[in-house]
Amino acid sequence: AVVSTQSTGDNLDIDIIYPLLQLGGSNSGVFYKTLSDSVSNNLNLSKNALFLLQNIDLWCLKADWEHWSELFDKIANLPDISASDLTITQELFNKTCRAISTDITGNVSTTMLSDCKKLLSLLNVCETLLDCCVAVYRGGSDSVCDIVFALLQRVCRSSWYTPNQRDIDRFISQMERLCEEKQMQRVPWQIIDPIISAMKLSTVDTENLVLLLTRIRKNTTLSSPHRENIVIRRNRKVNVNQDERKFIYKFKHPGTGPCQQSGECGFLIRYHRENLTWDLVKDVNYYADTGVHHHDVISARDMCQYWVVTVALPDGTKLDTITPIGWWWWWWRHWLPGSKKHGYKGIYVVYNVSDYMVAK
């Protein structure tokens, strides 16, 4: 059936909207114009618009997520939106982000590790510390590691904005609350420590940035210490085709227990060039001929994949720098003027095993 939404204005009775949802709810694009017009023509969120949002099949928003994400953003900025409606729509937004972060392409079950397009969107909106907090609140990131690199690339490079002590205090407090509410991935010391060390060698003014990163590092809600993490070097890479690669890691998780399967315990991370995404693969068929097998205890939420690039400073000193995969910007080119890339040391995953530690 063809569903028309031209009559679904704010005066339309919910008893009429519901049958339309029954017909068109699995093709949620038919309701986008209705909701967009309603939001554009009102100062608050109408009852019918909220009802539509609560009953649309959120999984179907994935096909046109860029437009739906903008719509959620417009709703959050309605002048007279009530606190309860804002809370409901934010929960719907977060639920949708979680739903589409687990992708099924063909028969390969994956869990999102990194999405370059999403990271670029984060950078586009983060120009102040407050912007970073707002971006996290709106679902722009679920990792403190992302925020650290947003600080390096955008916030603390700004020619017009320098965070002061009050800004930093407020930022740490807000990020603590957001991390607890959203159960965000903490930044591992294995990533933030080398960055702080590099900043201290910089000839650029990095005093406030070092202070900010050190505050993050010392906060147990925002960062995870060395003893909670295991560093795993990528074993090898397999080119599946022009657009797809397998990154193979060998790793026996402490929660695995005795294993009788053939091959070694480990996991695969798939890079999809067209989508610019990195996914943890769970489909057992995808592991054929790799020499490793997967256990369900492995979780993308507990890992961060990153490059180690060795740079040569102007005085000849060699320094290892860290950049998470998905960030196509070498921060050291700005913060370490005159330095040059000396070589790639490797690709690694730092895996948090704190949930399986006997004593913390």
C-alpha cells in the first residue's frame, strides 16, 4: 500500500496515525517530511510528532540516518520543548544510535568499532569544550578516546578559543556525568600517556592542553589504567577484495576459560573502504582459513584500535605517537613542528579486561 503523509498534520487524531504506522512503519522515510514540517512550524514538539517518533521502526532510519540525525538535532533545539519531551527524544536518539551501530551486511555479523564519517561529524561540531559535551549528549560519540583527539585536532588548536581553568573544571564534571550515564568507553592510559609525553616536548604552547589531558588521565571515570588493559599487536592483514580487509588478532580473553577449538583464540576486525568503517566480526564463517576463532566474550566496547607511528623530531630524537584508526590526521604535525614521519611501527588493539580482573 502507498502511504500518504500529506494529511498527517498536528491536528490528525492518533487513531488515524496508528493504522498508517501499521502500513508504513517499516518504511520510515514516508514519515520524515511530516515530522520535519511539524518541527519547522512549531516552537515545541507536538503530541502527534512525539507519537510518530515513539512508534516508527527505528532500524529503518539507518538508510537515511544523516537526515534523521539532523531532525533529532532540530528537535533538541526547539525553543519551547518540554524537559520530558527532550528526555524522551534523546533516549530515542541514543536507542537508534545503538541499533544501527550493530550492522548486518550480507551474512557477516559485525559490531562497530570505528566509523570515520561519524568521527568527522564530531570534529565539525567541536570547537569548544562545551561543544564536546553537547556532541556526546546527542550521541556524537561513545568514547572518551574520540573526545581526546577532538581536543587535539579542533578545540585546542583554535586561534580564538583557549580553555581556562573554569572551562576545564566544568568540562571534566560534565564528562564524568555523561560517561556514567552513557557507559562510555574510557580512554586507556596506553593511548593518553604517549600523547601527554609528546605534548611536553612541543615547542608550541601546550600548557593548557597538557593540564586538560592530565586531568582526564587522573580521572578514573574517564580513563583506564595500564593494569586494566592488554595491548595486542595485529598479527596480519588479509585483502578480501578492493574494498574490504581483514585484520587478524590473536588473543585469549581471560574470560574464555579452557578452549578445545582448533586454531588460536582471537578476533577479526573488518575494514570496509566504501563505508569507512571498522567492525569486530562475530560470524564464525568469516573466520575460515584465518587460523583464529572467535569467542562471544570478545566485545567491541572493550577495545580501541590504533596506529603507532614513529616520528623524527628536528633534533633527531625518535618518538612513538598514537592515533586511533579512523582519524586520518596526524596530530603531531601541528603539535611537534618540524617533525617527520620515520615509519609505521604497527597497528594495535588495547583491550580492557577490568570486568574479569580478580582484584582491582
